[in-house]
Amino acid sequence: MTLDTVKHAGETPDVEQPWAELGLKPDEYARIRDILGRRPTGAELAMYSVMWSEHCSYKSSKVHLRQFGEKAPENDALLVGIGENAGVVDVGQGYAVTFKVESHNHPSYIEPYQGAATGVGGIVRDILAMGARPVAVMDPLRFGAADHPDTKRVLPGVVAGIGGYGNCLGLPNIGGEVVFDACYQGNPLVNALCVGVMKHEDIHLAKASGTGNKVILYGARTGGDGIGGVSVLASETFESTGPAKRPAVQVGDPFQEKLLIECTLELFREHLVEGIQDLGGAGLSCATSELASAGSGGMRVELDRVPLRDATLSPEEILMSESQERMCAVVAPGKVERFLAICEKWDVIATVVGEVTDGDRLEIFWHGEQIVDVPPRTVAHEGPVYERPYARPDWQDALRADDANKLPRPERPEELREQVLKVVSSPNQASKSWITDQYDRFVQGNTVLAQPEDSGMVRVDEDTDLGVAVATDGNGRYTKLDPYAGAQLALAESYRNVAATGARPLAISNCLNFGSPEDPAVMWQFAEATRGLADGCLALGTPVTGGNVSLYNQTGENAIHPTPVVAVLGVIDDVNRRTPMAFSDEGHLLYLLGDTEEELGGSAWSQVVHGHLGGLPPAVDLDREKLLGEILIAASRDGMIDAAHDLSDGGLIQAVTESCLRGGKGARLVVPDGLDAFTFLFSESAGRAVVAVPRSEELRFSDMCGARGLPATRIGVVDGQEIDVQGQFTIPLAELREAHEETIPALLA
């Protein structure tokens, strides 16, 4: 077979090419020909196809994502924003923290273990590429119905992949979520987050500058696994026939990644790197084009120098391969020898594959023959931009009119008690310890809070006890009812979770999981959710630092619930002042902060007891969320509260149950005047938290809330070994614990 060189492509304009099989549209292929002034070579076609895929180019979402920049709040803490591998924020004392959440949804359905494992590996390399040491990971997960047979196939593999890869890297898994819903049956969501720490001067960016500087590929050899990988898998819907395309899923080696991390950090310490990019989605196609595009010149690459695991790979396959544990660095000629020596010390393969040129082209050669000659920006940053049609779906009004507040409610205390047990033992509200116990949460010794706390928290500086807290949240049921409000509720809950532990929210990352952008109803959901999130971040003063869009999450015609997952990062000056969720001291007074309304749309109660989704989600008041956060942070800092837990899914009774079981102490609760017991226990009104206040601090705490205008209602006391809702029912903690902790093991045994 004749090598398809640039010269050959110019001489054979009519050769048929598999552009459609590679996911390109007719107009996209025509545009590539227009850019090049000829037909593309096979290698060029491979590069454009993966880089212009939905996963890599954001071609359907760009027009909406611009709001995150246009509406960005003023925030002096933001050091690196959208556009780099991950965002970076200043947390004080000369430290910077980088964090990001991404998706690995489709690969994890096809091959649960490797799909999830390489999702962790990829996000860790994104953080590493910014110049930071990765210090923690988190995993927001969504699966199909808990009792569906395929959930037993997917969930254990995903959990084992996350735990296996993260544990081998020695990274604590400090938080996340596990949600079950039939809408995710054929399309689970496996989102992964990583946090990294560095000094300000250690920040690195993905750019290739300096004519004559060398391009070095280092890490694992390139193999045939993951050819097309997420760049193709994440750009199309699944068919209802089930898993396929296994070769497209990457295979991970966490031990190789651990060597790569330590090797890279030593390279950074010796200031040997001018620019760096990890190899993730789109592999070498992405790394070379993005480095060249962001730099000041061009790049020449000798592709035949790339170390291979499979000698039969074609140039196109090498460029498309998404084999894991690889990085690409730009290094000054005088530093190459030392760079290679450090790689050898860590047993990391490193090869000079190219150099930065003074031109403006990305040129790739194969055994001396030129197979790529492209303007790099057209590959990496100037792909298609679609303004997809969107329209509010016809069914939205009927869904919202189906009011959950009108569902039948328990009429007797015994029935109320029964429904409490039913909710707290339901798969979504039950303990996830069967899952989280498979993760190492405390490796490295700097984890101060981890699952099931409201947010994970790690110590950044061991001398001063400076720390950061991170939480992830997202409620697809709320967002299905109202995409604008649902996205803001996800932001508000994550913000509240961080504040509840005593940390001050600084910035967000997000992973926007939606169905097919070719469906106008889905695009309306996406447009509204993005608008809601941008407006919410502006109101709360928390800029979006980066994130990920995952589209085509549907099987056949069935799209998932729109699921924007929001990660909020906050800073705490002294982790010793953190607030845990556990009620652990008898006699402490319980206060409910915020207003409780009759708000049951999308609630856990409506889902568990009635199998219902309809009505309106809880109202959002971002000014109240901000005030609540300020109160929780001040109370934590000044020692006024000993425990705090935000109220969200399942309402007050869920929060109280979790805090009682966490601390091993019961609670006596009194229904406040003006509320009925049912609404008091199950409402999911936003902007609320329950706190435990020492009696010695009650006056100071209540005065602070009163002075700031935050409703604070005394609702009970920490006491005994049962939850006693006075005048209604009593449930021993032992009975609650059994109900709460046995559900997941029983389903997945």
C-alpha cells in the first residue's frame, strides 16, 4: 500500500476517503479540503476527525459555554482560567490549587473497569500537566436502576477501576456521589475529579515556544488500545443492543502513571520544561496540535520515532491512539540530556520526536516522507462551531403541572415512620460505604474530611494547616423539571457543602452531561442549564475555571436526565477548625437554618414512595445561599458550632439520620410552629442546614444569625440512642443503621 503523503494527496484529489466513518459531516470534510487547498492525507484526516469530534472540539456547546467568560465574576484568586488543561486558584501562603472534573461515560459502559480506571488516569495527568502534584481524587457517578441486572455488571467494575487505579497511585478518594436512576440504564455517568497543589511559580502551560526547542514524548509506549477512544465514543449515541467497541477503550497501568508523576515533578523541580501537554483524548493528534497552536511558531514531528507496543500500527493509528500514561514536553536543547537522564532514572521511556520551528505549520513525517502539513490552530482551536436549534419540549408544561405537592401523604404517625425508613434505606439515600470502603481515603496522611462528609478536605501545608475543601453535586431530577433552576441548585448544593465544613468557596469546575445535541429539546436543556450556571456563578462570585461537556448520553431515543455536575473548591485557613457532620455530643442544641416551604418536586420522597417525577424543583435564592455560607464559615471559625450538615436530597430527616449515625448519638426533634411534621421532615427547600450548637454558644450563635437576618429555628437536642420526633414516632439508631447500611450490599451481592 502506497504511503499517503502530502505530495500524493495533492496529486490525487479524487481518492475516496472514509470521512463519514470517522464521524465527519459532509460540510466538515469540505471545509478541511478548503483549509488545505487539497484533499487531506489519511493522517491529516485522522487528526481532524478526532480533534473536530464533539468530545474534543465542543462544537455544539461552544456558543453557550462563552457565557462562563462573559459573565465571569471578579475574583482575584483566579490564576488560570478556561482554556488550559485545568483551572488554577490562589489559596494563599504562596500556594495554588488546580482542579478539574471530566467525564469517561461511554468507555465505562463498554468496559467498566478500564473505562473508569483510565478516566482517573486522564484527569490526574491534566492536573500534573499544570505543574501540580495531584493530592486527591473524587468520583461523581450515576448508574441505572439499582436492581437492574446490568447495574450489577457496570457498577462493581467502575468502582473497582476507580479504586484500583487511584489506590495504586496513592491518591486519596475524598468524595463524590453515587446516584441510581433508570434514565442512566444504558448510559452511566462516570465523572472523575482531581485536585493538585503547587506554588505559584510552578504553574506550567500547554504551549510550544522557542525555535529549536525539542519535543519529547515520554511515558508508556503507544499501542492499539483506545484508537479513536473517547474522542469518537463520546460523539455518538449508544444503540440499544448494548456494549460493543471494546478495542476503543483505553487500557490503564497505574504503576506506570505513578512513575510518570514522580518523573514529571522532578523535571519541573529542575526547570527543564518549557511547555507540556498530557496525552488523553485524541492522543498525539491533540498534544502536537494544541502545543503548536498555543505556541509562537510551528512544529516538526518524526512520527516513526514514537515508541510502539505494536509495530504494525499505521501512522493514522499512532496519531489517533489514546494509549494511556503518556506526556509530551517542549525542552530547550541544552536541557535535553538532563531531561532524558531523569526519565531513565524513573524507568520512563523518553524519545525526542520533533522540534519547534520558526514557521506556522504542524508538519509530521513518517520515515522521511511528509504525511501532515496543516495550520495547527485549524486542528486544535478552529474546529466547527454549531448553533444547534433548540426548543422547549412539548412535554415540559405537562411535567411541571404534575405537582408532587399533591401526592398522597401519610395520615398517621405510624405511616410517617414507615416512609422515613423507606426513604433513608432507598438506594440513593442509603449508605454508600460498600462502595467508598473500596477506596483509600486517607493515604498521604493529609485527608481531614472524606466521604460521607459534606465535602472532602485535604491539608495543603503541614506547618500552617492551610487546607482546601471540594464537593460535587448534581440533581438530574431537578434539572429535568427546570434546567435553569436545576443547574443553580447543583451549584448551590455544592457551594453549601463546602461552606458547611467551614471552607470559603472560591471557584468551580463542571461536567455537563446531556443527551444528543441533535435533539432540539436536549439543546434547550443544555442552553438553559448553562445560562443558569453562568448566572449563578456570577451571583455567588465563584468563577468557572474549566470543566467538560459530555453529550450524546442516550441510548436510542432515550436521553439521560440533564445532569450538570458542579464541583466547588473552597479554602480554609486552618483545617483544625473544620466542621464535621457528626452529632457526637449529647446536650448540644440542634438549629435549623433557613426557611422550610412545601417543596417536593423532584424530591427523594416523591421518587421513593410514589415513583413520581413532576412539579417544580425547590426555589433558588442565591443571596440566601451566600448568607448561609457566610454564617456557617464564621460559626466554624469562631467555634460556635460542633457539627453541620446541609439539607438536600431527602430533606431534614435524611440529614439528621446521617449525622446521628455518623456520631453514634440520637436526637429529639420538635416540629416548629407553622409546619406540619411531614413537610418538616421531607421538604427539600434549598438554602438550609442543620447545626449542632453547644449550649454555651447558643446566645452568641443565635444573635449572629439574627443580626445577619438568617432564620435560625431551634428544633431539638442531641440525645440518646434514637431519633424521636416528638408527638409522632421514635426510631432506634440500631434500626436506622440496619435500614441505611444494608441496602447497597444486598443489591450488589
